[in-house]
Amino acid sequence: MTADSTADNTASSSADAPKARFGDYLELTKPRLSMLSVITTLVGYGAARPGWHPTEFWALVAGTCACAGGVAALNQWMESDTDAVMPRTADRPIPSGKVATGSAFVIGVGLCSGGLGVLFTYMHGSAAFFALLTIVSYLAIYTPSKRWSRWSTEIGAVAGAFPPLIGWAAATGGVTALGWILFAILFLWQIPHFMAIAWTYRHDYGAVNFPMLPVRDSEGGKVARWSFINSIALAVVCLLPQPLGLASGYYTIVTALLAIWFLASAAAFLRPAGRDRNARKLFLTTIGWLPLQLGTLVADRFLFA
């Protein structure tokens, strides 16, 4: 084969490769998951009742958005090999060939660095510290643990529970009791939420040998019981603010009703019959419950506490 023909083949291959669009780079940041981190950060900020400080508020939004998007990009960069195997993730920007691995790495590092820079510049140092802790725990601990630990979901739940502390620290310069209650709510909520997801996609995770509980528990009984136990703990933690003088009786009434709804879905998941269907229902319940519960707390803090 001549040098000219080799060059022609290389050019042809490059021409056939899909070109990245803005939407592909946006997908690399997992906008829906990243937005959850931003919203829960703002919940922590709002629950602390800092008053209206536009520069601080928008710096918090921008810094958190950048850090969350950067973490998502680096997570996909680290997991591109397993994403390529699982049907639910095979079309992501890196395994589909839409975004080069090097580009994903640069984007991820750039976003994380820029986000931390904004937070360090405009926020209290403790807010930037919790953002850095989120990045490190997610990428250096949780992401690798998915390949070797049965407890990877719980490890990831710790990383996913830090955003309210970013917001609380941004507002107050530290974290008080209600901030840690928000941390506990986010941590406990993630267990039934991600157990429902992992049970639904257990065959995908099994194909890449992730040793998480839904892969190891073929019948699903342990998965459902662990989800229910954490749902009970979640209900208890959500009811703590009023006894501690941090919320009103109105908050407790709404929280109790939301807890009944959540526990009913978690209890349905316990039944072997229709477990796949009930896992989907539990997942949808967790999606609907979270904004209602957090919104109730923030509204109560402004109106009654």
C-alpha cells in the first residue's frame, strides 16, 4: 500500500466519523443530573435564609453548574469502556464516537477548575471546599468503586449529598444542624432511588461485572428490603426539623403525607410479584417526592420558621 493510499484511507475514515455538535458536548455534562446538583445546592442556600445578594447567588449558580458538568464529563471519560458495553449508555457521546476522549477530559477539567475558581472567588471558602469534596469523592472514590464494591451505591450517595452543604456554607460560612439534615435527606433518598434504577437495568450492570447489590441479588428481595429500610430512615430524618425548632407544624403535616406516599411505593417493591413494574413506580415516586419535600422545607423556612 502506498503512502498516498494510506493518507486517502485516513482522510476517508475521518470524514466518516460523526462530528460533534453542541448538543453532544451538552450531553457530556449530563444536564439533568447536573441540574439536580444545582437545585439541591440552592435548596441548602435558600433554607439558610441568607437574604437576596444577586452577585453571590449567581456566582453560586454558575460555579455549581460548572463543577457538576465537569464531574459528569470526567465520569463519562473514566467509564467510556463500560458505557460502550451497556445498551442504555452505548449512545453516550464518547462510546458513540461523537466526542473524543481527549476533548471530554479537557472539557471536564476546564469546567471543574472554572467552577471552583468562581466559588473560591465569590463564596465563603467552606462552600468551595464542599464543592471540591464533591468532585474528589465522586471521581476518585465512587466512580472506581463501581467496579469492585458492593457498596458503590452508598459511596455515591455520600458524594451526591454534598451539594446542599455547598449552598448552606455559601450562605452562612459553615454548616449547622439543618444543613446536615439536608445532607442526610439527600443521602437516604438516593438509596431507594438508585436501587430502583439498578434493579431495572441489572442485566446491563451485570454485563460489565459491576458487583452492586441488584446484580448479586437475583431475586430482588434484598434490594427491596434495603430500599424500604432506607425509606423508613428517610421519613424519620425528614420529620426532625420541627422537634429541633427548625420548622413549623405545617411542615410536619405535609412531610408526614409525603412519607406515606414514599413508603407505600417502597413497600410495593417488596412484593415479588410485579417487582419490575414496582421498581419503575418507586423510581417515579422518588423523582416526584424530592422537589415536593425540599420545596416544603424551604417554603416553611421563609413563611413560618
